[in-house]
Amino acid sequence: MDIQYRLEQKRKVLADFPGPRSLELAARRAQAVAAGVASSVPVYVADADGGIIHDVDGNSFIDLGSGIAVTTVGASDAAVVGAVKEQVEHFTHTCFMVSPYEGYVAVAEKLNQLTPGEHAKRTVLFNSGAEAVENAIKIARIATGRTAVVAFDHAYHGRTNLTMGLTAKAMPYKHGFGPFAGEVYRAPMSYPFREENPQITGKEAAERAILMMSKQIGADQIAAIIIEPIQGEGGFIVPADGFLPRLAEFAKENGIVFIADEVQSGFARTGEWFAVQHEGVVPDLVTTAKGIAGGMPLSAVTGRAELLDAVHGGGLGGTYGGNPVACAAALAAIDTMETQDLRGRAREIEATVKERLGKLQAELGEASIIGEVRGRGAMLALEFVERGSASTAKVPDAAATKKIAEYCLKEGVIILTCGTYGNVVRLLPPLVISDELLADALDVLEAAIRSVA
């Protein structure tokens, strides 16, 4: 990579972390911000660039979270910053549904080009991943004339009413917020590490889900099957090979819209533009957000022209959907991904992390708390289990996972946890992180695991 960083790419944590300015802001926050909004890091950001975050007290943290897979090109990529500045000097908003502009069209053209498949495509833009998912369901329902929607165990699709219904995890996402939208059904996921039958293939796991759909819903009643090709909040679960292709085949056979939720896994994150490409799956609809626009709020539904064009005029949209500033940022971010070959960089990160953590897992042996190292590209995870249970009961160890995250933060490395059982550390570094900074972060993570283990 040929990247010129604006900030020094080095971690530094002062003795009084969190510092006085962060504590002052935390006190102000307690009096101003709703208690339901939680933050995993107790410091306040002043600046960010490449793989580093500076807080308001002079601490510098290595960023292994990327704002939950958003700042793929870094939090202040020069091309994105320049595109945003240029756009705001002309206009910040007109509403595409009132006075359209070229940026929206250009982003749609780019997404139609990048998403899998050679068929004619259309795109509609929104603000958030949840909006994209909700609108994908609307499109599938109107195009098929059916109502049932199938999601999967461990899924996460958003926080709106419909997307909460699709999401599997109750706390903190669904608890107390019901009732949820109807005609949402849940099928069993392929979760290789936790399969009761470790010999089950991806295709066999898909047949298990298909049997449930056929018997409990009826294939002719299903409008859409929606799935994260690599599950995010559920634990960075990579389904067994063959699972996604068989589900897509079943959908095609029965006139069901197959929706790939690539909100977290899209845009070079897994070493391909989209995670479904690892198995050659061509979805009917793809939902995107997060990494699409270098940190600006933008999301999209892209897919078969006949599906999106089935919606009546005015049936899709939103006041801020496809905001011109966000569109400018998206075009610049995608250009950076292409010119810097960030798909290749994601594969390099995968090789580095898996080699390093795989050696640690082997060294710790049967008593290891590392149950599995998994993921693709720079969407990687470690699942932690109680000591000695990795090859037997595989008992989730959320307490150890929390301690590891806390240790890393105190040493200046931001990592995120996830998983249905709260026992997964997920690694989502910006794809522009330097080798040196990544190695330093892995040193800290390894020390944290050894300390807890």
C-alpha cells in the first residue's frame, strides 16, 4: 500500500486513562444523552486516521473496530475528505425525490457494476443498514405478492421494528420493545463450531433449514430469505461451504427472493467486494451500508431490475436517502478501495492474523480458552470457551471475553465483542492499517489472552 498517514501510527496510553477531559465529557453526557445509548470505550475521540484514534486527553489507540466495519478506508481518508469538501461547497441537500442530482445516479451505477451477477440491476439509496433491510423486504413482498420472511438463528439485521423481528438476539436489541412485525420466521443456521453433529456438511445444514421452511411455512408463502453471508453481531459465524449456495438454489426453485445482507461484510471487508462471492452465490437483492461511504451515512438495496422496478412510483425513498455529500464520499471511498487494492489487503490481514492466533491456540493446547479462530479477510473472530472445553462441551466464556477486551483497551487497543453468548472477540481493522500497527495490536491481544488463560 502507498498510504501517507496524517497522524503518527503509534499507540500511547497515559497513566490517568481515562483522562480528565473524557471524564468531564462523560459527566456532561450523563445529563444530556439518553441512558439507552451505550458506548464500549470510556474515552472521547478528538482525531482519527489510518489505524489510530486519538482521544481528547492525548491517548492514542489502535483501532481494531473501524466503527463496526465502517471506516474501511480509514476515518479521514484524504480522497473522501476532499470529495466531501468539494460537494458541500455546492450543495448539502436537495432531496433526490424532489430535485435529483448526478451523485445518486453515479453511486447506483457503481453498485450495479460491483454487486454479483450479470443481470440487469437497479439500486435505491437510504441512510442506514436497517433502512436498507426493511426496504429489501418491502421490495420482495410487492414483487412476489407473498408476505412470509425467513431469517436465521444468530442473525442481526437492525433496530427498527421489522428488523428487530428479523434479529435473533433479545438483549439488548429486542428486550421490552415488542410486539414486532408479523410473518417473520427463523430457520436454523449453519454454525460449524457449535453443530451437535460436527460431520454435518453445509448442504445438509441447508436441507435442515429448507425442511423447516417447507413444513412450517410453505415455500409458496415465502417472499424472501434474508441472511448475512458471514453473520456479524451473532458471532462472525461463517457457514459451512455449500450452505449459502443450496439456500439460493432453493429460493430460485420456489420463486423466493434471496437477500444477502452485506451491511457488515461488504466492500472489500472479507477479501472480495461481497462475502457471497467466496462461494459464487448471486443474490436477488443485496443490502449494503457501513463501509460504503467512508463514514458518511449511506445504505443501498441493489438487485434484479424486475424486482426493484415492481414497486410503484413513490413507493421507495426517504428525505435523506442518497444525500449528495454521502454519495460523494461513497464514490471516493470505493475509488480508494480499488486503487489501493483493499481486497488484497484484507486477504493479507487474514493471513497475518490467522497465522499468529492459530499458533497461539495450538500452543495453549487442549486447555486453551480459544475455541475457534475464524472469519474471512479482515472480518475475523475468536470464540472463547471455558478452559478445557474447546474440544468437548465448548462452554461459552463471556467473562473471559470481557476481561480480554478490557485488558486490550487499557493497553491502547480497541476491540469489539459480539456473539449470541457474548463470548466472541471480533477484529475489524481498517484495511489501511499498517503492518507494524497490526503487529503491535496482535502483541497486545496475545498478551491479553495469555493473561486471562
